[in-house]
Amino acid sequence: MKFSELGLKPEIQNALADMGYQDLTPIQEKTFSLILSGRDLLARAETGSGKTAACGIPLVQMIDPLSNGIQALILVPTRELALQYVDEIDRISRLTDVVPFAIFGGFSMEIQRAKLRDQVHLLVATPGRLIDFLYHTKSIDLSFVRTLVLDEADEMLKMGFIEDIEWIMSCMIHEHQTLFFAATMPEPINRLIRTYLKDPVRVELNTEQVAPQSLAHHFQYTGRRDRLKVLIEYLKREEISQAIIFCNSRHYGEKLIRSLEGEFHSIGYIHGGLEQSRRTSLFERFRRNEITIMVATDLASRGLDFSHVSHVINYDYPYGQESYTHRTGRTGRMGRPGIAMTFVTDQELGVLKSLLKMNRIDPVWHGNIPNLPSASKSNGRRNGKNCLRKQSQRISRKQFPSSNSEASNAHLSRSL
Ligand code: ADP
Ligand code: MG
């Protein structure tokens, strides 16, 4: 289906044409009229399938620019995602009088407040910063909001924002529409849905296949000691347009960047410890393809859209299957080919086996192919799996405590 068939305002249609958007992606096609009809919605689709515009286009269409007040509120888990989201809305609404704006931590509240005093129709916000505004300054009025959106709802819950989100949702007692967008639907989301959504329509695309099909899953079985050497050889051998290399902590990332800097020139390192301005500038340079290799902690795995990324490399094996999906979803977007390369050591063979099975991944092995343990096999292996799971729980609890303010969000991302 084409955007020209939707009866969109001409300003939106022209903007979409300028952006090179002609055909709706499947999730956009399935959700467009539901959103316009005012229904509550639960939309689940693979990463890189165009969920931002699926929501952004009908929102811009519905907003009445002559009416004052915030008419659409979009909650996103991170600052970078807030910027990216508002950027997409900016492009969609460029020729209309709709005013989008984003608030997030790490940026002056005073400046944000000044802007909020002017006209803002569509507000993108991280939960912590929004609560700071609602609670401490009372300078945001949500009573005109007609549509509330949770983007990356799964990530938000995983990051411990559930209480924040419930608090925000409970503030909005007037009649409104609620839309959830996510790539995965873990159980806690269902409770929120039962409490806050009215008879939601579920749109689930490719639920068996949360990862894009254009993504090839490569694996390299290696010992910890050889890993760096193997990585360097891999990076030199492969035809890489851009790569993100994920590490599990800031400390590991620092070690890795020190080892790679001597070998590769166009390389950067992004993590949660950087100042906001530095983080934004690194993201922007990477997006403009001025940096080829980006070492990153999981900070960079959430929802961000980098269209040139040909390779996502899990140098450290990701904690949890959802993390694998989010990291590797940074490539293979919108049907473009991408390679996810994951380094696997003996320790991870148990979890790898279930990852392959659950996600129906057909692995491409480089080097030796390990023997994956059979499910009922030795305790030792099962212990290994449990140990990794426990470790992951411990980390997620430490990294993602429930937070009620931007201050605790800062704590939250300390190890990312
Ligand atoms: P998701 O939120 O599902 O992970 P995004 O909303 O970030 O995906 O979109 C991924 C990419 O696809 C973005 O670069 C976006 O500009 C592009 N895109 C979205 N919709 C369309 C479309 N209809 N036609 C062409 N490109 C699109
Ligand atoms: Mg998204």
C-alpha cells in the first residue's frame, strides 16, 4: 500500500515523499487505520520494521495544530531514542504547523521548560525526566493528551521503568488512547495492559521471528585468550561498511577500545559514562558514517536506527535472549542485509543452544564448530546455564533499579 492512498494531509504526504517513503511497511499498514480510529493497540514487530513512523504518521495526522496543549505523549527508554524519535516526527511534520519536542535527562531543564511554555503538540519524553517535570515543576499539563505511546515498551520495563510508567499512566485519568510498541512482549507488560488498556487490538507481526530475516547469524567459537586476535583478523577480513562491537560493561569496552585503537583509525567508543553532548556527537558522527567501528555497551542497542551498519559483533556474549535481539537488530534493517557475529566461548554453549532453538536461528559457524550440549546432559552444563542466568538477573537488577527520578536513571545507566 502507498502513502498516497491513505488520505493524509498533503503536507504530510509531501514530507513523506521528500523522505523517500512511498510504500507502507507491514506494521505501518496494519496499524494505520486502527490508530486513527482511536483504538488502544498493542503492536509487536521485529526491530527495524518502521514502528516509529507507524505511530508518528497517524499522530501528526490527528493533531490539531490550532489547539493548544500536548496532544500526544510518547515515552521512550533512552535519551538517544528520544532524539531519534523526535527527529523522525520533525521530518514527518516539517510542512505542517504541528510542533514536536523532546525532553530527556542530561540537558538543562530550564531550557526545556522555556520551550514547553511555548506551543508543544507532541512530546517525546524519557520517563524520569517527565516525572521530574510533572512532580517538581508542575510545568507540564497532560490533560489534553489524546494519545499516549509507549515505544520499546519491553525495554522500558526491563530497565526498571515500570513504576515510573504506572505513575505516569495513573496521572492520566481522562479518556485517551494508549499504544504500546515493542519487539518482544515479556510477561510484566501484560499486567500493565490489563490495568490500563481498554480492549486493545493486538497486532503481532513475525512474532516467531523477532529478528529481521535479512540478518545472517554468524558465530565464532573461540577461547577467551584468542578472542582479541580473532576479532582483529575478522575485522580486517570482512567487508565492513560500519560495525558496532558490543561489550558487557564499560570496563570491558575500555579494554577493547585500547587494543583496537592502534589497529583501526576510524573507531569510537560509546557508553553511558560519557557526557550527554559527547554521546550525542558520537551518535551523530556514527549515523553520518564518519566513524566505521563503534565499540559500545548495551546503551547503543536500544531501538536506535543506524542504516549503514553492516555488522553487529557480540564480542561479549549478550546477557539474555532479548539482549541478543536488540543488539543484532541494529543491522539488517528495512530488509538490508546484515551480519551478526557472536563470539562464543565454552561457558556460553548452553545458553547459545537455547538461543538458536528459541529464535530458530540457522547459525553460520566460522572456525571450529563446537558440540552444543544436549538439554538433558550433564549437570555441569546446566549449572553453567543457570549461572549465566543468575548473573544476568543480578546485573539487570543492579543496572536497572526501579527509579523515580532522572537522578536514579543516571545510576541506572552507570555500568552501560
Ligand atoms: P523500529 O522502530 O521498528 O525498530 P524504525 O522506526 O527505527 O524501526 O525504522 C527503521 C528505518 O526504516 C528508519 O531508517 C526509517 O527511516 C525507515 N522507514 C520507516 N518507514 C519507512 C517506509 N515506509 N519507507 C522507507 N523507509 C522507512
Ligand atoms: Mg523503534
